[in-house]
Amino acid sequence: MDCASCALTIEKVLNKVSGVKKCQVNFATENATLEYNPEEIDIKEISKNIEPLGYSLKVPEQNQMHHDMSKMPGMSKMEDHSMHLGLNQSKEEKLKEIEKKRKQMQIVLPVTILIFIIMIWNILGESFSFIPKFVIPDYLYNIFSFFLATYFLFSVGRVFIDAVVRFSKYRVANMDTLIGIGTATAYVYSSFVLFFPQMAQSLGLPIFTYFDVTIVVIGFVSYGKYIEASSKIKTGEAVEKLIGLQAKTALVERKGKEIQIPIDQVIIGDVVLVRPGEKIPTDGEIVYGQSSIDESMITGEPIPVDKSTGNKVIGGTINKQGFLKIKATKVGSETMLSQIIKMVQEAQGSRAPIQKLADRVAGIFVPTVLIISFTTLLIWLILGPLFIPFAKAVSLGILAFVSILVIACPCALGLATPTAIVVGIGKGANSGILIKNAESLEKLSKVNTIVLDKTGTVTKGKPEATDVVLTSNLSENEIFAIAASLEKRSTHPLAEAIMRKVANLKNIKLHEVKDFENIEGKGLKGKIENKQYYAGNVTLIESLRINIDKTLLQKFTKEGKTPVILADKDKIIGIILISDTLKDTTKLAVELLHKLGIKLVMLTGDDRNTASYIAKQAGIDEIFAEVLPTEKAEKIKSLQKNGNTVAMAGDGINDAPALAVSDVGIAMGTGSDIAIESADITLLGGDILGIPKAVKLSKQTMKTIKQNLFWAFFYNVIGIPLAAGLFYPFFGILLNPIFAGLAMALSSFSVVSNSLRLKTLKL
């Protein structure tokens, strides 16, 4: 794809096609994301609509299975497809094309530089007498230049001529159209002067040839496109790296035999055999064996995780030591790795709000430049002779006309945002940071307040029952038996802490619980042997009008211990104290976020004293304590009403509403699926240190985009008037088309190169 105008044109055409619900084209990756109804239209029919523009659609290998499924009997009534499609070429084809261009440039570039030197030599020779004249007679040099320009225009520059032909047929213009019109104009005029000099003289035209302009402009621009293509293909390396993690085959047990099959033939329920050092082919559950698993390529965590029978594993990770048998639970496009690839592709193809201005400009850029160039030529031809000889006015008019067409560069504008987004989101994916879309990345860069859920985000999320306070004649084991009987139906971290403790205790028998009820934000109640029991926090006990020693409870909470109070209908029968420690990286993460200018607020349902103790340990600025799950979203809204841009980080089901209402929701990847689905950003490793990394990445990506946009706008705002000759009456400056072509090639390359610097960013 040649420029941003091409991407916008393809979008406009495909969005008008019946059966296509939505199309979005990414210029940087040369991919299209299509939502379409397979009952109305297929990919081949969709592709036919853009073939007159010189493009076609191809289904990438990783989407082929999904595409083929729509053709299977009974699958035609699938919901609208959403698919990522390559435009024109696969990566392998692109690499072959780049290699072909490289070999061509080995001849073209030296010739271009030679003609460029001769041209500069002649220009300087006219101004400085000490520079000797070129030894070859002008006529012979012009004949030589004619043949060379013919080769350059119709062979090396064939893409530009094709663009002019498409423009004449379909009125669709892009950057190549501008280059084609400019260089063809110089070529045709020069050929006329060379072969019909007397006619040209009788018309008062300057007897100058501009074959060198055609040669050098096409040479420099073609080399620039080669460099740009080589750089652009690097922007998509993150997704290629993720795709490369997928196993190609799997060893499975079927009918008592071990057989090696292609990965796309693995079905749910298959038992997959994985030897030490091999990739785990698909998501599953270990049914035999134990090993340490290297998950760094998915989560970004460098330390292998010990796993054994019953533990879940992720496809694409590495089995480091033991022999494993794994029951496949997710296959094909449903695996975590496939979902990550899909999410990254969608994010890279999305548009940030900051890109809207560049898109609007790019949409009208080419026709505007054509109007400016023809208007400039007419001004030189009409007004020029009033101040300078007609022949010179024609000569300068042609140079200005060609220079405007050559220097105008919608590519730099079109590449400014998407290249940075693609590289930035890819960098995040390789670091265990999944960013849902470009808008989330932009919003995160503006966040000034981050709300952290305490359990599982700030703390390890695996609290331990450390102490028991006996307040009745019941023993410690009896207290744990009652508590565990009530708590076994709960998924709350405090309930899980009690259950883990009971699992390690001997001679504990759980009771049958009747009339069980979960009292949201307070605790639980149920009947054991027809006696009513309660387990919960201070609020629950107070609502029962049971006396409680608050001084004693404050002593515990100031030590960072959370009390789970057990009571019958009359009195407290025991208190279980539960402690949750900070994650190893929490203090460092808080320190880094403060350095980035972020205010931190901790949100928890815990008692204020417990929350204060944890917040003080971590260095967090503010706390919202004793907050009910239903109130979390309201606390986020209150911060937003005060003018803050708020991100929320959490991992539980009860965090989902707060994640959804925040400006940016950050889910810890170790948490619930609902929290992850509600989030804009997912930290796969569940490490809080991922939050400052994500913020730093977002800020640097936005900084890069702004740098790119500034350069792209500045280049065109200065370059086009300079090429038009606006400064000629005052300073005698008129940009030669050759320098215009060189500047145009450098503008796109500089934008892509600046975006690629994000790959080296230390997070």
C-alpha cells in the first residue's frame, strides 16, 4: 500500500459494499479488519470491489481455519465474521518483493546518484567559472538521459504510471499519482523539446530538458519506498513473534496409540503428550506428571511456574523438565494465545482519537495538492511573464509544478499514528501487557489518578488465617469447623484463606448448612443443626445488635489483620484474624507511578485501620475503605467529577463495574474472566509492576505520535509553499524537484524510524 489516501479509499469503497458491516484499514500494517455477513457475500466477492484500485484481499494463515469453517455444512448461519485480512501480499510475498527491490536498488541507486552529481555539477558550473564544463556535448547527454529516463519511468517507476492510468479511469488518486503526473510531465515536455526543438522555440518555450528530474526523482522516491517497506514490515514483528509461539504439531493419545497430528486437528478432550523442552501445543489441564513451565513469552514473568496434576497450562508455553499428559480444554482460535493474537491485531488496527485530524487531512490531501500544483503552474504562466522572460517563467512553472507533486507527502501523515500504535501495542504484548485498543493507550497516557483494589492487586491476594480469638467455650477447631462450613460456598479471598487453613488442620469435620445466605458486603449466614450462625465483618455484627469490643478490633486492624467475626444470634463466639501481605513488587510499582506523576488511591471493603496499615506500608496516597462492591463504581465517579482522569486496577468479579466505569480499566491477568473482559488493559502476569510499565509505554507512544505528526505537518506546510515558488520573488529560492523527491522519501522514513525506536524502550 502506497499511502494513507489508499487506506481511506479502500475503506470508503468496502464500507459501501452490501453485506459488509464495517471495514477498517491499517496503512502501517497493510491489513484490513472486516465485519461481514457470510450469507450475503464472501471474501472473493468483497475483494473484487477493490481490484480496480490495484488491491486485493488475502486471508492470513492464522485466520484461514476460521475462514474455512464458514464454508462447512451447518456453519453458514454463523454470526457476522470479524476477520483480519492482508491487502495484496502475505508477509512472505512482501519479503520476496523487498528482496527483489533490494537487488533493483543495487543498480538504480548508483545510477541515480551519478545523474544527481552530474546535475549538481552543471548547476554549479553555471554559477562558478572555476568549475569545468561537462565533457559530453549537451545533445548526446540528452539522448542518453532520454533512454535512461524511459527505463526509469516505465520500468522502475511503473507503479507511478499505473497510478496515473487508474486515476484517469477511476478518478482515484494517491501519492503515486502525484509522482507519476510530475515525472511524466517532466519526461513528456523534455521529449518534445529534444525531438521537436524548432517547434518548441517557435512557441517561445525554454529549450531545456528535465530527464534528470524524472530519473533522480523516481530513483530517490523508489529507494525511499524500499526503505519504508523494509521498516514497516518490522512494525508488525510483535504479532509475528506471538504467531511463532504456536506449535505446528501435537503428539496425542488416540485409541491407545500415540500419533503426531497437525495442531489444527487437535480437538477438545484429546490427551496431549509433552516431553521436556517441548512447546505445550494447546490450553489444557495436566492429567499426569509435574514440571516447571516457562510462561515468560505470555506473561512476561521470567521465573518458571511449578505445575502438577490438576493445574491449567497455556498453549505456546515451554515444558522445562518433566513429562506431561495434558487434556486439551481449548483449541484453535479459542486458546489464550490465539485470543491474545486476535486482541493485539485488533488493537493495532484500531485508531486513536489523536489520529482523526491526520485522517481528515489525508482524505483530501491528494486532490488538494493536484489543485495547488495546476494553479501554481497557471500563475507562473500568466503572471510570471510580467516580471521575467516568458521562457524562464515556463521553465520555473514546470519546475514548481513537478516539485509540488513530488514533495507533497500524505504518507508521513498517514504513518505518523498507526506505526507508533502498532509498535507500542506490540511492545506491550511482548511484555505481558495486553492493550485492547489505541484509544485505551491514548487515555492511559492522560491518567493522573489510579485506583488500586487491595486484595490481589496491592497484596498477594492469598491471605492467611493467622490467629483465632476465642470468646466462648468453643475450641479453635470447633470455631474453624463452623466458619469453614459457612464459607465453603463463598469465593471471597477471606473465605478461601479459612478453607486453606482448615485443609491443613486435622480432625475437622464440616457441618451441613441450611438456609445459607450471602449478605453482600457484610458476610454470610446459615443454620447448623437448627442453630443460626453468622460470619462476617463489624457492620454485619452491629446490624445484629450484638455487643462488640471495638478497641480490641482496632488493635487487630492497626496491625493489618482483618477480623472475620463468628456469632450466633446472641453473641460473638470467636474471631478469626486474617493477614494479607504486600506483593514483592508493590512498593517499587508505587514509587515508579509517583515518579510518573500519578496519584494512587486504594479501594477496599476492609476496615479503615487495616486499609491504612496496608496503604502506609505501600506508600499509597489515599484510601477508600469499608466500600461495598456496589459502591466501588460510585467512588470512581466521584474522583472523575473532581476533574481526574481515572484508571482502575482490579482482579475480582466485584471489580468489573468499577473497571467499566473508569476511564481506563486495568485487569490483573490472574483474576476473573469477567474482570478481564471489562478491562481496557490486561496484565497477563498479574504483577502490579505492569501498571507503571503500561503508563510509561502509553506516555512514550503518545509522545512519539506527537513528534511524528509535528514533523509530517511541518514538512508539508513548509515544503509545498517552498516548492510552489512562494519565496522566489523575495529570496530567489525555488526548490528543485530532485531535492523535493529526496525530502519526500526522507519524511516517511523518518516517521517510521521514530516509531521503531519504541521497540528499544526500557519498561
